Amino acid sequence: MTRSLLLVGNWKMNHGPRAARTFCADFERHKLPTHVRCWIAPPFSSLAALQDHTSLIYGAQNVHWAAEGAFTGEVNADSLIELGCSFVICGHSERRNLFGENDESAAKRAEAAITKGLNVVFCVGETSAERNSGHTQAALQRQLAALSANTLGSNKAKLIIAYEPIWAVGTDRTPNIREIEAAHASIQKFLAGRGKSEVDILYGGSVNTSNIAEICAVTSVAGALVGRASLEPDSFAELAKILA
């Protein structure tokens, strides 16, 4: 039986409302393998534009943990649901590195989203210094340990982990297959110890048409979190077709 795989396209700060609608119209013309699901995460400004213009599953790149309040620049889970979102990305390395996100705040965002029924793609990964010093597993476990029992035990929505080594994001460098296998095994073991025995783990970090087949051939890899290669409908569709 062919494994079900998930591709999540993270557009970051690209594609305004008009471009987002054009992307979806072009992407939906492609015939994709049925076992590969494709989700997209546009910027906040483009979410409303997709409500009546796409059959694609879409979600947000971040969410705040509070239901409402004086949190300038943030968006709550209820607003995302009203905009048609099915999932949210939490703890992306760029949120951590550029905007002061930490393990605790990333986990609080994940709990708020999953409590409201939004699926969560929770990102974890090590820095170059952590990898070089042999602390990859410790870094992954520290980030996962911040997740609450409510998040891990919720049956309202699905928790998906994305392993994205920080040093690989946007660099055209990726870990070798053994390193990916080891990281995913470490994540699986840690979560199993917390009662979460079955969880999909994506790989993220410079995924492209040249490496996706090898990466997704790894049994523990349930798909990919894709950045640049998701910005054009043809290239994103090509990733799915390669996995046919």
C-alpha cells in the first residue's frame, strides 16, 4: 500500500491576495497523486482571499495563545477559523530566531490552536552549533518538552511535528539520510514516552525536486514542510508528482 504523505507549503512573506488566488487557480489544474496531500500557509493578508477561491487546504503561519486582548500584530485562533484555516504552523525557526519566539511561547500557541480544533504543525530543530557539539537530540527534546499534556492528548485536532534543522532552512544544505532518520527516531521516542505513540513527522529545510524523493523514502518521514519550492504552483505540484 502506498503511504499517505503531506506537503505543507510555507509561503512566508510572499504572495498577496491577488497572487495567492492566481497560485491556487494554476495549482488546481495539476493532476496530483491521491496519496499526497498538499496544504499551503499564506501570509495573514492573503487568508481572506482564499475563502471562496480554492479547494486547497490552507492555514496560517502563526497564532496567538490568547482569545483576545491588547496584543498588537497578533491573530487569535477563532479569527483564523473564521477565515477558513484548517491548520497553523507554530514555532518555526524564523519565528524563534528573528522574532524572539521561545519554547514556551511556541508551545502556548500550539495549545491554543489545537484546543480550538486547528491542526498544528509544530516545528523543532537544532542550530549549527548544537549539531556540531553533538546536542541535536537534547535540542529536539527540549523543544518538545514544552508541549503540554493537553496538546499531546487532544483529540480535537492533529498534532504534526516538523523537523527542520535550523542550519538547513533556506541554505540549500540538508542533513544526510542517516541524520534525518536519527532525528526522527529521537522525536518518536520522546513523544512515545509522553504517551503520543503515533505522530506524523515532516522534514523541513531546503526541500526541492532534487532531494524530496530520497527524503520521503525514509519510513519515518511523513512528508515535508516546503519553503521556496512551494512559491510557484508548477514547482509545488512537481514535488507531489515526484512522490507518485
